[in-house]
Amino acid sequence: MNTLFASLMPLFDLLPRHVCLLLCEGEDWQVEAHTTSFASLTQRLEADCTPRGLLLRHWLTRHSAGQFVPDTPGGQLDLWLANSPWHLAWRPTGPDQRCILLWEDVENIDMQAMESFSQELFAITNHMHDGLWVIDGQGITLHVNEALRRIAAIDPQEMIGKSVSIPLNEGKFSAAVTLEALEQKKIITRFDDYPNGSRCLNTSTPIFDKQGNVWRVVACIRDISELEYLQRGLADAERLGYLQGKAGDFYHDDEDRLIATSTIMRRCMSGLDRAAKSPSGILILGETGTGKTYAASWIHQRSNRADGPFIAVNCAAIPPSLIESELFGYDKGAFTGASRNGRKGYFELADKGTLLLDEIGELPLNMQAKILHVLDGQGFRKIGGEKEIRVDVRIIAATNRSLDQLVNEGRFRADLYYRLRVLSIQMPPLREHPEDIVPLMMFFLGRTCRRYKISKTFSPKVIECFCRHPWPGNVRELKAAVEFLASMSEGSLISLRDLPSYLMGGMKDVRLSEEEVDTRQSCGENDGKGCQASVYGNTSAAAQEDGAPGPPAGGFRQAVEELERSLISRALRETGSTYKAAARLGISQSTVVRKARQLGVRLHEIKTGNGKTGDVAAAGSDNAP
């Protein structure tokens, strides 16, 4: 290396900043010495670039849109670097050494191109869906994009050149996340509330200079309310797709359909399929409401007796004195009051088909012996009849009782039990296959809506509540709950407020929706005070001042709305600020704004405590914190 030339580099640093002088070696122009102006140029193009040792020819080619830099002396080469025109010339200074002069053509910089690039960058940021807020190292706002106008009702032009603490003190947002990132010198992510009711997720990222100081802070602000709306839509679409994909598992007609999406129910359905192919009798066991009747109908529809009758008899509903005549029939004149033509019993009516004896554990012992006789292939005689009747009927027995225990107690014949249990199926309780709760809900809701010609849907919280409920009454209880909610709920969305109290037990540790939390907070649940204390305590005076005539005739819900209206109106009137009102009520500022709009409280005309009319909705109010 030419040591004399290199020793003169500090002197060459007196050259203008747009002129660079370098000493290079080798055909790739490896930089051995350079002026500080060249170091500044490399930092403009590559923040982490080290000039010394740089292969200059490759570096110039890469940053000049692939323009080739020839290794031939003489002449002048025009380049485009850092969005401006540059020129390069060089001469050899020794064996395999070169002195290179690189200078920027400051007189011919295309200001129109620079302006075009600036406008392009400005247009890109203003068309971003998320909000963008940029401050410098002193907390001064440099740029706010147009998305903040939509998200938070903030005029970007009003923010430019101001310290970010000014709109914070004016109440335009609840937290200056950019200032936190500036002070802590790290990425900060935090929720932020705005006066128009928007709740956003703000991620502020600091950018550092070479000395490690914060040069800029860039905040990306996303409207969470839009995200939650999209998530609900996605969840509804996924749930619909799931149910459509499982359409093959929703069997039989609308009245005798079995839902089998869980593993345990699929296993149970497999057992029912095998039982349908068998000609012998079947015993179906399970708790009340698990679908034993539907299972028996399923077996009948898939057996070779599907064209014959299916008759279901609830043995517990027939008085003991009539059970024999109901099951086996009677001849004319069999007893006083009997039909003159006699009557067929259920066994005879079910000939060539299937007879379901539900709650068989309730049968008297003498009837159990007669049924065992029929099961063994023997005939029976009607009451008052002499002719033996033989029928071709398949018997399916069902019970929610423990037949083992009844046998031990002598209340059920052991021989009949042993005859029935050869082919037995256990219907699982709903708590053992909760995966089927949502499909069952959708099925029963759809059937009820078609029946009453209405349109209803469940909120996600209601679905979560149903999934947490233990359902001691199993599918029967679930069906009744869905039909009740579909018939009695107001509006098209079934929400938590529509649920009866016994179904809310599973939601004690579940986060409620913001609207439902707000309702409970306004009733004082957060500080341990109940609604009764609020209504009949200090707030009753506020209600009288606002003209509320006590509990309205509309019922509890309207009473809650009147209470909320009076609480919010009084808090806004006395504080003159949505933030101060929110602090007094113990809820978020965005909730105050949204509730006021829902309840018809006119924010722009609330009288402040000093008698002035103030815009409490505007964050820049003189009374804002």
C-alpha cells in the first residue's frame, strides 16, 4: 500500500462531504484507506457496512442497480447511488494499486425524482390499513398516517411537529406507548384506548443510530375491534365448515337423528350398527336423556325389519293394573268396560317389526315372566282369550336403572336379565363426549328455527357456557334448553343475558364479553357492591335528577338501562371528561363512550361542573386529564 498516500488521508478529509477519495488494491478494488465522506456514504446504503476491506467494485455494482464497473483507468463513469447521480474516476498509484475519486453531482441531482420518491413513500404509508405513528429521539411527531383518522378520529396534520405528550395530555389516547419505547429503549406492546371507543394494540419499536441513541420510534397501531370481528367471522365459518364436513354423521330423519362426532359416540354407533344386523333382542342401558329411544329407532331402521312397525312403549307410564292388557291385548267381554270388539296389544301391533320396552325395570314380576316366554319363541294369550297367538317381533329393552341391583333386590327376574344382557349397548352420558355438544346445539337450533320460521344463532360465550355445563339431564336437557332459548330470546343473537341462571354456573371463571362486563360493572360487582345498593343508595338521587321514575314497566333489563343511563349522565356532568367519568365508574373510557351512545346520552351537550358546556367526547377538552 502507498503509505505516503495513506498518511495524507486526514488531509483529504477537508474535501467537501460529497467527494470521496479511496486507496484500493487488487482487481476487485479492496479498500485500504478512505476519507470519512466514504464512510458516510456506506452508512447511507448499508447501516452495518465496514468500509475498510470492502471490495469496492462488487459493492458499487450491487448498489448501482447492477451497473458494471470496469477495471480500466481513465475516463469518467456515471453511477446512481443513494437516489442521486455520482461520478467515478481512478488512476494507478503503484503495482496493483489504485487511487479512486468518487463524487456526487450535487448540481444535477434530480429533485423531481426525489420528490416523486417521497410522494410514493407517503402514499404507501397512508394506504396502510394499520395506523402508523413516527416520533424522533426527542418525542416530536414526524409522521402520522391516514389510518389513524379512521381508527381513532385523529387528524394527522394536527399532530405533526408536536411532542407526543401533548395529545396524550389532551386525552386523545390513554397511553403514549411510543414514549415508553423511547425511554426504555426497547420494543413495547400495549393496549391503547381512544375517545371514539376504539381499542387498539400498539407496538412501538425504537430505531437506533450508530452511537446507540434512539433515532426514531415507529408505532404500529392495530384496531382490535376489527380483529375480534374477523375472528368471530372466522370462528363461525370454521364451525359451519366443520358441521358441513360432518354432515354424513347426522343420521336418519329430523326426528330420529343421532349426532356422532366424538370417538366415544362413534364407537357406540358402531355397536348399534352391529346390533341392527343381529336378530336377537337387545338391552340398551344409559342415564335418562342419553337417547336410548333414538338408538332403538336407529337399530330398527337399519335392520331387516325396517319396513315393519316400530312401537315404543314406556312401561313406567302404564298403570300396573293395565299393563297386561296394553302389552298383550284382550278379547271382547274380557272385563267390565272392555271394547266389544276386543283390542290388540303392543306385541301384536308390532308383528313383523320392533317393540321397544322402555324403562323395563319398572315392569311387575308377573309381566316379566310373560315377556320371557315370548322372547323364548313361545306364544301368548290375550286377556280373556283361549287362542295362543304367535308374533314375529324383535324386542329391544331399555332402562336407566341398574338391573344388577334390581336382580339382587328381587325386583327383576334373573332369567330375563340374563336373556336380555347377551347383547347390550351402553349409551354414554353427554359429559363423557362433550365434543358433541356444539353439533347437537346447532342441530336442535336449526330444527327449532325451521319449525317456528325464525332465524337465531348462538354467541361464542353461550357456546362456551354450554360446553362447560355438566348436563345431568344429558341430550334431553340440552334439547330443551336450546328450544327454550330459540323461542324466548330477543333478537337474532342468543347471548349470555338470555341464559337461565342454572346454565350460568359454568361461566364463573370465563371472561365475559366487554358489553356484558360493562353491564355488571355498572351494577357495582367489581367493587363488591351489588345492584341493590346502587339503586337504593346514592344513585337513586341521580335517577331522580335525571327524571327516571324508578323501576320501569319494561322489566329488569330496562331497569338496568335506566340505571346505566343515570350513572353515566351524572358522572359525565360532574366530571366533564369521559376519562374522569370512566375512573369514577370503574370502567374503561371506551366503554363510557360506547354506552353513552347506546343509551342516548349526548356527549357534546353535557354541562361541566363549572357551568360551561364542554365536548367531553373530544379528547382535547380543557377539562380532559
